Amino acid sequence: MSFASVLGQPTAVETLERALTSKRAHHAYRFEGPAGVGKELAAFRFAQALVCTESDIGCERCDACRRAITLSESKPNVPLHPDVVLLGRGLYADLLRDDRGKKAEEKNEISIQQIRQIVLPQVGFAPSEGDARVFIVRGADELGTGAANALLKTLEEPRPGTHFILLTSRPDRLLPTIRSRSIPVRFAALPTKVMQKLLLEAGVGETELDELVALGEGSVSAALEHRDSELAGKRRAFVEAILRAARTPSPGVAAAFGEQAGPDRGQTRAYVLSLAAHLARAARERVARQPDRAAELAAGHDLALEVASEIETANASPTLSLTRLVLDLGSSGAARALDA
């Protein structure tokens, strides 16, 4: 079975395996969920199984299986198998031409030219090899209105053996008619243990693992985006500053620290999640030798997560949230527990 590498998505994998083993794969699926949780990997594995020449569920050994998941080294970087077709904004930038013969612009959306010039010339004919042809649409919510409408007719009346897999983290942005003609397969945020495994495999060190897992919130790609050394330095500076303020938690000190909250809620929330990860790591290190201190640090971790959740909501003031966090970290003993 070809889904062993798709980790942390048992429900989605079960749905796809059942479709393959029953030989009743639908002609259009909508893989929805956060970025960086395995949607594209699962799509390629599903396509691999559909074009496999040796097994109904993908043998992973035949030439068709190999080419289905291997991308060309030159642009466009697309599968070597002719019946596994990848679509995505800007992917064919050097090949597409508009009605006037100029390069098609795809800065903000997947253009209608991509559907007309990549999909339609193939969709009316039998697969080049085997019994199936699979179109994988990366970022399907970026389909322009013209492209979505051009694709719609194909989704309504596909040739037998033709399959579409629409990948999206924002399914609400797809046309209702597109959604109604595709079956949703939902992908969840990845569990912590899976995140740890995948980030370690990506080269993340033990010292930064906890923080990146917290910042990624179940998405490997989001976690890796936070690995930037400059951003990491700013997060460390925030953690040191808030703990310093919390060691002398007067209302004035807390209010002054709260005023440092910038207009970017996402950045402030990332700083607070870094603090939560720092406290969680410290708590684990003290469980055996200082259980009382570990409990105080764990309480501080919970306070930080609560404030991170507050900041995410539009009606919460980051300034007031940070002010309260400084005071609560002081009264809970979490800041002083780090010095013990």
C-alpha cells in the first residue's frame, strides 16, 4: 500500500484506501485542510496507485509507480509519468500564452489558459499508459473565475478513468459548483509526535524542536517558515524580556511591557507561543528533580497558551493580554521557577 509515508492522517488514508480496494475511486476529490499536513503527498500516492500497472492499490515498485511520484529536474517540475498531471499557479509560466500570444499572467491566480492548454487537450482522450489519468490541482482555491468555470464542465462529465484531486486550505473560496461536484477528504493538523518526527527528519535540532512544533500548530511547512534566524532571535528576545518583567510583576512594569505589542497579531501570537514552548521544555527538565517547580512552569505554559488563543480573536487587545500575562506569570511563580 502506498500511503505509509502519509503520517498523522488515519481518516483520510482510510477513505482513500477504501476507494482503491473497492475499485470505486471517484472522479473528483477535494483534499482540504491546513497547509503542510500531507495533502499533496497523499494526492501523489493516490495518483501512484491509480496509474500502477501491477496492483490496484499501488505496488510502489513498478516503473509507473516510480514515475508517478518523481518530478522532472527541469522546469516545469512536474511528474515524469504522462498521466499524472500537476497544475498550480505559475507552474507553467514559461509555456502558457494568452489569446494575443503573450505570456499568461498568473501572479494571483491559476489562469484559464492553464485549463485550456494543459487540461483540455488531454482530458478528452484515453490515458497515455494504463487505465487512469490524474490531475492534481495545487492551491485549487487560487483558480480564477474563468479557470474554475472552464474546469467545471470537465468535472461534470469526465471521461472514464479521469480523476481530479483539488488541494486546498481554503475550500470556502472555491466556487460552490466546484465543491458540489467533488468529494471532500479532510486532513487535520498533525499530532505533536508526528510533527516532531517530520521536523527532525527535516534537519531541525533538538534545541529548537519544541518551539517550532508550537509555532507550526500542526503544520510542518508553517513550522519551517518560523525557522528563520532573524525571527528566532526576535522571539528569544521577547521571551527573555517578558520573563524579566514577570520577575518584578508590578502593574506599571506589566503595563509598560504590554505597550510593546505591535499591530501584527500573528507576530505577537508567535512570540507568546515561543514563550509557551520555552516553559514547557523547562517544566519537562525539572519534573524528576523539582516537581514543584515543574508544576509552576506548567501553569505558566497554560497561561501563555490561553493568551495566545485570546490574541487570535479579533476582539481581544494584545496590549491588555500581554499586560495580564506578565502579572499572571509573576503571581503563578512560573518566572521565578526558571531561576531555581
